[in-house]
Amino acid sequence: MTVRFLLFRGSWENEGNFYLLESEKNILLLATGKDYSLVGSQEQQVGRNYLKENRARIRAIIVVNTNWQNVGSLADISREIGPHVPIYTSHYSKIILSYLFPQLRSKIIVVEKNRELKVGDFALSFIPLNSYLLGNLGLAVHHSHSSFYFLEGFVFGSLLNNKTLFPANFWPEFQQFCTRKRKNTYLITSYWGLH
């Protein structure tokens, strides 16, 4: 049982991120950003066409934060793939998304920390991250022998310099979040050199 990570262009730093995880039976959208460059927009259109062709396999859209790089195409993609696909996010992100996209309010589901969520043949877990982005989440996706950790917008500088920005129990919870990994473990992030 294999899982594919598909990236449809979009600069990791300056433009929209649009990527997904796919198993034989299920698809998870991890970001629905929009790239405004000509080449990026064309490549992302290929991705959107792929989603339309495979809409019956799409199980969820995950919104780890409301940065425009991750949600720029959320309303359009939600409309294209149909009303049956839920959007999972944090409490604070739900408030922001409900304001930005009122037509999506009924599809948004708030995830719980330390509670695994089964979505198709994927198992998801979430942890609140210290961030410059309100409601930012770390995401772990487990499938068969593979684990994918998605960390974005994490303020790593404060890890070394100012632990007061974290709740007192952050480190033990973060370590527990990272220990549920499978045999093949991957990190998805926009941070260069992060190990």
C-alpha cells in the first residue's frame, strides 16, 4: 500500500501551496493555495482537473492555518469537488474561515488535540503550534507503514531563545506527537534545512 505526495507547483515561499496525499482509495488535500504566476497557475489547473476527475476519492481538506498561501483557492476547490468534503481545522481558524468564506461555514469541523481522527484509510492527529499565525496546527498523517508530518509557520527561533512563548506542557506533548511515526517517516515543510 503506497501513498503519493503530489505538489502542483506554487512557490513554497511566496506563492500558493497546492498539494495532497493520495492512497489507492482516498485523497487528502493539505493545502489549497493559489499561485498567481502564469506557469504556476497552469500547473495548479492540472491539479484542480485531477481533483475533479477523482472527486469521489476526496475525503477531506485540512487547513492547518489560514495563511493565504494555503487557502487562496479553498472556496473554488470546495465548489468544484462538491459539498460532501469536510474541512478540518482549529477553533481559531474556523472563526477566520467562516468570516472569509461564509458559504463554507457548515463544512468546517474543529479538530481536537491528542485525539486521532480516521479519514478513509488515513489516521490524522493534530497539535497546536507556536506561530505567528493564529490557530496554526501541526499535522501528522499515518497510513500503513508511512507517516507524514506537516509543520508550517512554526516559530523555531523561540524554541532556542524564549520558551515562555510555549505552554508549560508543550515539549512533552510535541514529543508524544512525533513518536507515533511509522517505518517510513517524511517531513513536509517550507523551512529549508529542517531535520
